[in-house]
Amino acid sequence: MPFIYDLKTLALPQIKFTTRATYKLLTGLDAPAPDLTQDQKNWVDTAVLAAPADYGRRVTYLNVLAQDANGATLWTDATNEPNPTRRAFYAQYNIQQVPTFEPLELLATQAVSVNLGLEIAVGGNPAYAAWTNGPYVPFPVRPLDPTEAFYPSPFDPLQVVVMAEYQQQVGPGPSVVSDTLNLVLAGVNAIKAKLGV
């Protein structure tokens, strides 16, 4: 596995991302017509699909990306990170905000179904166009390993890194460089003061 990857890499092993065609291959059924009253959903929990009786009426996922009502990621202050290694990593690279996870409860029928747009062009329906630009139901993921941290970037704000590998490849973060420069400057100033320069 590379040392930098996106959030989908953390998806639970039984979660499958689908299109309408792959949904039919997976389930033997046509995907339901889009329901514009519900968020889009492009994943299926194959464990629930294979043994629905094991799950009951509802399925609770502990870790999904926290989002607001519009589907935008919710961020939290990196100093709230409970893992001290990860908190130090965030401080080292001056990362101030990181994504956060929350639980998600779905009906078992929702966990095994999708809510996808049509694979043909649909024109003239503003409600459908607005829905296709709307949020997706977030997919469940495993928690970050103790060796992993978020490293939000302009290109991928949900980027995850293996901390030790990232530090070896990239080197010290801006705060470490700044601290080192401050120490060097303090040493130079102390020498100057001693020499009376």
C-alpha cells in the first residue's frame, strides 16, 4: 500500500461501490429508479446482502465521514485529536483542521440498495439536475490506524498518510523548520552578544 491514499482506501472490506450496471451484476436486480427525496447512494454492504437475518432491521456503522445537511465535510480542530502521536504530527505540519467521523444508522434495506442517477442524459428537469449535484450517503470506513493521520491538501482534502513514511519522504514540517531556525538565530545572537558585535 502506498503511504498516501484517499478515504476510499479505508472503506470497510464488504462495502462495494456500484453503478447501475454493476448493481445488477451484484444483486441480479435492476437498480431502483432515482429517489429525489433521498441523498444519492453508490455503495452496497455485501455482508448484509448475503445474510440479512444476521443484521435485523437496522445497521449501525461507527465511522462515516461527518457531513452537514448539504453534504460538506465537517472539520474539527486538530488539537482535539486524542492520539498524542497524531496530534504531534498535526502540530509538526501545521495542520489546524481535520475531517471527523460519526456513526450512521441505516435500515438494512438501505444498506443493500443504491440511489443512483440514470446513465442516460436527462434534460429539462431542474429538480433532477439539482439532485445529481447533491450529496451522497457517506460510506463506512475503518478507523485510522495508530500509524495513520489525515493530511488535507488542496488536491485531496480527505488524504490519509502513514505518518512515519510521510515524514521520511517529506522531511520536517514548517513548525519544526521554524523552531530549528529560531534556535540557530538564538545561538547566533548569543554569540554576537558575547563578542559584543
